[in-house]
Amino acid sequence: METVIKLFTVLGVSDLELWGGIPAGLALGLHPLAVGITAAAGAILALLVVLILGDRMRQWLLPRHGSGREDTRAGRVRQIWERYGVVGLGLLAPLVTGAPLGGVVGLSLGAPVRSLLLWMTVGTILRRTGLTAAAWLGLSGIMALLR
């Protein structure tokens, strides 16, 4: 039962905090594989909530308020978006902003929800795998130095 509580803690921290789930799980003494999977699941769960609610909100707002006017910064974001698209956002956003905020950005740029979910999930899994491995190797190295 104690392990389940620890896993739910990692899941919750990963939902809310961009960098917190993996160190929290390792500090709680969980196996690195369980930490990585749980942290990825937490980020993907938060992404799902954002995409479901955000897509409905976008469908409700656009007919009422239109797409609005682009300023110069929005024009630059649009240029980057047109160059790299959903794939670039999906692979980069989980590392830079986190999956939920990346989902908001993708929705605001008009990305299709399914492809955004797919590429954000791939990016999240890659990021969490790399961060978990780096954190675990770092902690193992510190423990080896302390012996």
C-alpha cells in the first residue's frame, strides 16, 4: 500500500510540476522504471485534460470571437509553427514548457487534437526516459562517491 501512495504522489507531482515528479519518485526510493512510467503517465494525463477541455473551449470561442489579430510576436510564433508543425512542438514542448502548456500552445495554433496528443505523448515519453536515466545515474554516481 505504501508503494501505491508513493506512485500516486509521483503521478500528482508530475501533473502539476514540470520537473518535480522524477526527483520526488527517486527520493521516495521507488525503482527508476516505475518512476519514469508514472511521471510520464502523470504528464500525459494532464495533457489529456488540457486537450479535451481546451478543444471544447476553442470550438466554443472561435465562432463567437473570431481568430483575432496577429501581432509581430504572434507572427514569429506562427513562422516557427509553420516550419516545424505538430511534430516539432510535440517533441520540444515537453522539455521546454511541459506537456500541458505545450498542449495549450498547440491548440491555440490550431493543431489537430489527435496528432497533438500523439506527438506530445512521444515527446513526453522521450523526455521522461532521458530525465529518469540521468537522475538515476547521477544519484548512483553520488552514492558511489560517498562509499
